[in-house]
Amino acid sequence: MNVDGGYRVQPVPSSHGPKDRTHRHKPRRRKRKAFLIAACLAFLALVAVAATAWLAVKAATAKDELNMAASLLPQLKDEVMRRDAAAAGRTVETLRGHTTNAREATADPLWRLAAALPGVGPNLRAASEVATTADDVATLGAAPLVGVLESLDWKSLAPSEGGVDVRPLASASPAIESASNAVAQSSERLDAIDSANLLPQISEPLRQARSELGSLRMGLRTAADFAALAPAMFGTESPRHYLLLVENNAEVRATGGIPGALAVLSVDEGHLSLGSQSSATRLGSFTPPVEMYPEQQNIYSTRLGKFMQDANLTPDFPSTAEIAQAMWEREFGQRVDGVISIDPIALSYVLDATGPVKLTDPQLVATAGESLPVELTSKNVVQTLLSDVYKEIAQPELQDIYLAGVAKEVFSALASGVGDDKLLLDGLAKGIAERRVLLWSSSPEEQAVIGRYPASGSISGPAVAPAEFGLYFNDGTGAKMDFYVKRTVQLIKECPRNGYEQITVRVTSTNTAPAEASTVLPRYVTGDGVIGVPIGSVQTNIVAYGPVQANVETVTLDGQKTEFAPYFHSDRPVGVLALRLAPGESKTVDFTFGKIVQHTEPNLVVTPTVQPVKDVTLPTENASCG
């Protein structure tokens, strides 16, 4: 009982003790934990979405900025070609703004973090590298070059009465070299990226960037080398003397034509002058022959070192130049510093810039008579020098005088600075590109640099593409009939054989001389059958070169297998075949090369002839492989 007299009610023990109350709260805790996990996951997903969106924004920004930068490149190139330094400077500043924005977009901390992840990481790193490279090229390459453009007086680089002033170019040389090195390093960075597993959205822009940068790299390297070589070669340190060979394509040789007219081109402090003149005919025969490389003597005979007219039977111009230098020294006692060759087609490019030149020497005017022009233009110089002169002048000695006189007048106009300097530089560049202008220096250091470029006329070394094929012509008629020969040359990719590539070099030749050539053409042009070739017919020794380690497998004439003479020159396979064509006759020769180990696009080099290069070299064709 209670103290108040009532009964105390005892609590009934519950069947759920304290432990059971804990169990009652577990579902709530689980729910709370699940909620927290879900919230965290949602937050992470939100962060991931936000990060992805942020990266997408940055990627879009980088892409847009790089596209805008790329769209400015044609404009910049045009301004540079027009030498508009002010406009080029403004374009470069705009270009740098875009590339800087692209670089900053891909340098974001989140971008760098994502670039470390598997999967998407390599693509982000590649995109970042492209943006960084673009900015480096704009800042370290384009900007300094525009500065050079502003400082150079381009007219001073073209010949004038005051000579060629290359001192500003020498001053600009370090800046050009620095820009070239910066672009080269950027190009190497892009080339080092493994693009095998990149997304198409990244791999395609990367491929384009590599291609554009590779082209820019080559152009800058050329500019840097020219800036380094030009001062000394233009006689700023001491006078230079170069033997000038004016090649005559009417009697074809491997590098173009026989070296008919000869002269010494002297350069002193940029001033050009034409000195001693002679001709291959006047030099006559050299007994004993000058020293030759045995490998080339085996292919081209001792005539290579016996006659100036045959010094370029070999397509290797450095060898030709060494022989010509030795012949000139033996005959005149003067050792020249280098050799330059040029043909009448290249002279026509010079006349495009200088305008017409008139023959003023009374002897030349008398030699021209009533039939040959005394005013030479870009339109008539080729026809005159390669055909008409032989019809109108019977004596070889007078022909040589006329040819040498025309060459002298053209170079006098060149040296005086007459005409359009831009057209002149463009014309010379075109002649070099077509291998109608070739250069050799007796300085080993200078020649090592020249040897990197097609202007060297080398058949081996850095100027030669890995999968290079050469098709060269040497006259076997002993006359000037090549003016009437039309040719086309083409590479054909055959089906692989035994795991190796196969390439056919096809040449089709046509003798366009009139059927009555024996009676309407001068004897000096037809050769008069003196060495056994019927009058009016043309005989040519066709020489085909393949890439190193390949073999000449077969040679066919109009589809029929034929014998040929196999050789090697600087580890390159060589096939030689003599081809004779009657007037109006056309024949096709195929040289098929096998065991080709180079897996790059083939390149074709052909003797520059009377024809335009674009009419001779046809596009590469692919054979149908089943």
C-alpha cells in the first residue's frame, strides 16, 4: 500500500528492453546513411557534370580560338608575300591573341587534372600540346619574322646598279635562326605525340597541325640557311668567282642540256659582273681526262671527264661541277669558287622580270643578221636559243658567240637592277624549283648546307627523298634534235610482291620532227647521220634511278621485255636503255623497280627539258590489285 493508504501499481515489465530500443532506431540510421551516400553520389555526379561541362566549354574555346588563328594564316602568308610588313604585324598580333586564349583554355587546373586520367587523358594532353605549340609558333616564330620583314629592304636583295646588299640579311640572320629553331622544336613535340588511340576530333586536327608545321619548319630552315650563306657567297668577305654554265636543252643532258656557253660570274661586295667567256667547243678534248668518280665513269664512260659538253652526263650536279671546275682551271689557270648552271627557259623567267634586252655589241648584231632577233624577250628567247640560231647560223663558232652574247646581255640587265625585283626573285625561285638553276660551292661547309636542297642537284644525301626515283635523258644523236622530242613521265604504284613495294617509272617519248627532216632541217640540227643515227631520227640514252636498296627488276619497250644495262650509283639502282625514234614515232619504256623497303610516298625527279615541267610529269597512278 502507499502511504496514503492506496495501492501502488507496479510497472509491468516490458517485453522490449533497452537493447530493443536501439533496434528500433536502426532503420532510421540506415535511411540517414543511405541518404547521405545518395547525396554524396549526387554531389559527385553534379561535380562530374559540372567538370565535364567546364572542360567542354574550355575545349570549345580552344577549338574556336585555334580555328580563328588558322583562318588568319592564308592572310598572313599573302601579306608576307606582298611584303606588307604593317599589315602582317597587325595580323600576327591578332593571331597571338587567339593562340594565347587557346593555350590558357587548355592550361586550366581542372584540364590538367583530367589530363592525368586514363581514357580521356591522352586526348586532353594532345589538345593542350597543339594549343601550346600554336602559341609558341605565333610568339617565337611569326612575331620575330614579321620584325625581320619590317627591317629588311627587299629591293636591296635584288640585283641593282648598287649591287646586292645582303648586310641587312646578315643582321637578321640570328632572328631567323632563332625562329627556325623554335618552330623545329614545336614540330618535334607534335611528332612525338602517339596518335594511335586518340579520338578523331583530336587526331585529325593534330594531323593537320603536323602537316602545316612541317611545311613552315622547312620554309624557315631554308630562310635561315640562305641568310647564313648569302653574305659570304655574295662576296662580302672576299670576292667570289663562279663558273656559269648555260645549258642547251636542244641537246639534252641529265641535268638539262650540254653546257654550251661558259662565263665567269664575279661577285664583290654584292656587285655582279660577267668576266671571261668561252664555250665547250673552244675547250675541246681533255687528255688525259680530268679525275672522275670510278662508279660514275663505269656508267657514263670517260667522256664525262674528257669533254665539257659531257660533264653533265651524270645527273649528280656536284660531280659535274667538280669536273667543270677542274677543266676550267686546267684550260685557263683560274680556280673558281663555285659553279652555277642555268638554261634558256630559266633565262626567260629572268626576262619576265627585266623586260626585253637588246644586243648592242656590233659583232653580235652582225651575227644575228636579218633573221635572228636583236631584242630578246621572255617570249622569243627559248625558240631563238634552242632552235632558230641553228637554222640561221651555220658555223658552230658563231652560234657560240651569239649564245654567249645573249647570256651576257641578260646578266647585264640582271646586274643593273632593271625591272620588277619581286618578279625576278619569283622567277629565280621557279627556276630552282624546276631544277633549271643549280648551284655548287667549292667550300665544304657551304656545300654541306646547299646539299640539303634541290638546288644542289644531288642524287644522294639529305636533299633526296627516301623513296626518290629519277628519270634522266642523255642525247645519243650528237645533234640538236631534242627540241623536237616531247615526253611524259609517270610513276605507277604496282601491286606489292613478296612483301615489298613495286614502282614502275614510265616514259613515253615522241619525235615531232617533220617527216622530211633530213631535207628541211640544218645538218647541225639533225647530226647528218655522222654517228650512225639516221637523219631526222633521235636517239636518247634513258637513265632511271631507284631508291637505295631497291633493284631494277625489268624494263619493257612498248610492253615487250627488253635488255638493259644495270648499274649502281651511291647505292641507288640504275637502269640504262638506248631509245631511237624516227620522225613521228612514239615509244613507251617502263622501268620496274622491286625490293623497295621505303614505306613513304614516292617522289619523281626528271631532267628539265624544253617542255614545261607540268606537261612532262604526270600524277602518280595506282595499279589495280585484286
